[in-house]
Amino acid sequence: MSSDPRRDFAGEIAYVKTLAEEGRTAPLIGGVLYVIWGGVIAAAALLTYLRMIDVVKIAFVGDLGFWIAALAIGWAASFLVGRKNGLKPGAMTIGNRTATAAWFAVGAYVSLFWIAALLFRGHFKAVGIETGVIFGMIFPIAFGLYGIAFYATATAARLDWMRGFALAAWIFSFASLYYISDARHFLVGAAGSLVCAVLPGLILMRREPSEIV
């Protein structure tokens, strides 16, 4: 990366101008982040499901510490890998800026909701609300937000195919809500994470530029 911000900005403008002359829009970057989060959550949810049906016998799997570790791994990997995305051509286009802001907001809110549910456990117990039901709302909420982020990104980046993933995310939101008190809730969560995060992430990784400005 150049040490001259003006040169970096000029390179970005030249890149976007070239794409416009060729009738193309700047590809979305950051597909690896979709894969990281989708993979981490899918693996954690699947292991939790297998623990609940007694296929996996490790007591630690599926408990509070297990999910804290999963979230920590997701955020750590995101910050380590995500820094490189801002150096790729097209990172400052409206599509990429919208996608980055939308998905960061989704991740931040879901993580904060999870932390709030954890902190308020005593209150839920006092008023007769099962903690499991509250935590069970995370997948329905997360997939609902995924759909909004996909739709906003599709509009900003002019990627009509991404609206299909918005619809898929909403379907998984309703399915996980339906199975909220069932072990299959986590199976739906695992499948949804693969379909609505890993799959679009792989598609984006195949299309995004690999060179660093």
C-alpha cells in the first residue's frame, strides 16, 4: 500500500473509472469474513445440536463458555483478516462501504444482544422467563438482520442475485423461530449459517480483486 493517501485515492478513482468504462461495477470485497463467521457459527451450532441429541458426549460443548469462545474466535479472525480488505481496489465504493457498514452493524448488534441476554439472566429468572427461550431468539433475530443486510448490499452494489440470499435468510429466521424449543433449532442455525454466510462468501471471494493497492 502506498504511504501517500492522495496517491491511494487517485488509484481508487482510476480503478472505479476503468470499471465504469467497461460497464461493470466494483466487485464486493470481504467474502472471507462471510466464510469465517458462517463457518464458526455453523460449527458451533452443529456441535451444540449433536451434544443435545447425545452424539457428542463432551459436556463443555454447547454451554456458555463454548459459545463465548466461538464468538471470540469469530471476532478475532475478523479483525485479523478484515484489515486487508480495506487495501483492495474498490474498497471505497458505495457498494463496499454499504456492505461493510451493514454487516458490521449486524455482527455488533447480535453480539450485544447475546451479551445483554447473558447479563439479564437473573432478571429473566425473577419474572419467570426461561433463559433458553431468550437465547433461542438469537438465530431468528440474526437471520432476520442478515436478510436486511443482504437486501441493502444488493441494492447498493447492484447485485440482484444477493436478494435471493435475503429471502433465504428470512426463511431460516422463521424456521429457527418455529424450532425455538427444539434441538433442531441449532441444526437450522447451522444450515442457515452455511447457506446465508459461507455460500455467498465463497461466491464473493471468487469475484473480488486479489491485489492490494
